[in-house]
Amino acid sequence: MNDQSAVRTLTVGDTRLTYVVDGAMELDPTGFLPAVPATYWRDHPEALTRSGRIAASVGGLLVERGGRRLLIDAGLGGNVLSPSLGVSRAGALPHTLRRLRVPPESVDTVAFTHLHTDHTGAGFRTDGARVPHKAFPRADYLVAAAEWDPFWRREIEVGAPSWDGFMVPMSRVLRTFGDGAEIWPGVTALVTPGHSPGHTTYVIAASGGRHVLVFGDAFHTPAQLAHPEWPSGPDTDTGAVLKARRTLLTRLLLPRTHAFAFHFGDQAFGRVVRDGTGTARWRPDPARKLLPPPIRMSEFHG
């Protein structure tokens, strides 16, 4: 858990999933997870890096099936994490795609779980032009209406992306959807608000009755699976987060259900199971390593 994610892939039924890693973060246990008791970290030193932070990664999840490609979220890009929340280095997503031999033009849909900077960073680019344009030129750009509207009205400040670099160009191309919408063949939206107003989980239906839940930032660390009452610092509505987590845990514990977690370090793919005490735990899936982490925070430690 205490390392950033490699670029890994997992095939579930007829669907191939690849974590296109954009960069690395180390989350401050106090600043990012103030509700987690200090005793938890003392009892679980393996959950921390040698700098005393929580290893996390940022990037996008590439979903491939039937000759089509969907990208869920777009990493941190040129943004940085607020110092009160931790440290970060990112911007490798285009390079990672090139190494995977995935041309940006081959992605037909980009769907955002929510509009925070660490999930939208590589969505648009300038390439020297004055006006930002889509980094994935042939893709539809999708976000839940319940997420877009408050950000567009500038009601949300924490984690909000650049107005000119993301919000304005996004306003020209976006398609919004509601809860339960099918946003891509076999992929439906489950709006799970709390972390942000319209935070969305994507439910991928694969062959053989299997499902994959891409739950965005509903959980930031596996510890929150066992303790859903522990919110994260950037959550906008802690009561709604708890409700969303209870809904998700019910779904995650169903048979043939896998999950993807953006910020779980090098165990992004997994399943939620109950241990001998009935407590929900994260059991990583054996996802195949394609490339090493493009950026490691350990490279920047003094």
C-alpha cells in the first residue's frame, strides 16, 4: 500500500481496464484525513511512506471493449495538491498513453467522476494556442449535471479546476447526464454525492454477470472501507459521504463485483470482502504490471 501505483491492467470478462497513471501524491494523514485517529497510523505503520504520508496515485482509468475506448478521469496534469493536503508530482498521462500505444484520437469518451483538479488536469491542453482544446479531440466529454451546475455557478471552491483552463473550454463541449444514465455501452452512472455535489461512481457491466465499480473519491484509503464514518478533508458534505459509502458498500460486497480506486496506491484494482469479524476489507486483484510508476515521490525526498 505504501507505494505509488504502477501502470497496471486487469481484464474482467470482456472488458479490459488499465490504470493510465499521471503522477504521484503523498497525502498528509492529518491534513487530508483529519477524522482518522492518530492511533490508527501508529497501529498501521505499513500504511505510511518513510516520509510519514500515505502513498497515492492520480490518473485515468482506460476502459476498452468492442473496439471502443472510454477514459474515466484525467489525472492532476500541471496542477499541484494543496500543501495542507500533501505533496504531488504529475503530468505524465500523455506520456503513459504513448507508451501504451493509445493515441488520444482513439478515445471516444471521457467521463469525469467529479471536477476536482486531480481528476481533470489533463482534460484540456493549449499546445501554445491561446484557447485550450480537448486533449482527446474525438471524445465526448461527460459529467453529471449535479456536479457541473454548482461548479459552473462558482459555488464550489475547494478542489475546483482552473476557470479558464478547464471550466470555460469544458462548457463548450460537455454533455451532462443524470443518475442512472448509461454513459457508454454497458457503463451506467451512480451519483454518489458528498465528496462533491454530483460525485459519480461508474458501474461497468462486463460479461459473465461481473461488475466493476469505479468509485472515484468516495473512498481515499482502504481504512475508510472498514470505517465509513471517517470522512476526508476535502469532502463537502460528510453526511452525504456516509450515505454514499453505505450505498456503495452494499454494492461492492455483492458477488462477482470488482472495484477501482484511484488513490489506493499500488493496489488500485480489488474487491471488497468481509473478514472474520465481519469488517469490510480491501482485497487487491492481481492486476498485471505494464509499466513502472512514471513518477515516484521518493525521488524527490531529501
